[in-house]
Amino acid sequence: MFAMLKGVKRAAVGAAVAVASAGAFAQTSDASTFDPTAIVASINNVAPALVTVGGAVLGVVAVAWGIKMVRTFLGR
């Protein structure tokens, strides 16, 4: 029973630390001072590469599935 109470105390301390740290890192300035243009530009520059890689992966999967289906139809 003592071990259970010790675990409850640890959980309570952990919750208190989480709440305190969230308050410490909260943004205090207004949102108008944050300029997201660099982040948006970075995401826009990466998006075409992600689409290309995703298309290539889907193409490989489609070819592998097609080969499997042909083998199934031929009975091999």
C-alpha cells in the first residue's frame, strides 16, 4: 500500500511540474510580432519533393501489386 501512495505522490508531482512548465513557456507577446513567411516558404519549397517521392512509392507499389495479380491469374 505504501508503494501505491508513493506512486500517487509521484504522479501528482509530475502533473504539477507539467502545469508549471507549460506556463513558463507560454508566449507572452502578441501574435502580430511573429513573421511566418520563412516557415511558409520552407514548406512550399519542400512540398514538390514530397509529392514526387510519394508518387514514386505509389508507382512501385502498383507495379508490385500488378505483378502479383498476373502471377495469381496465371496460377504460378
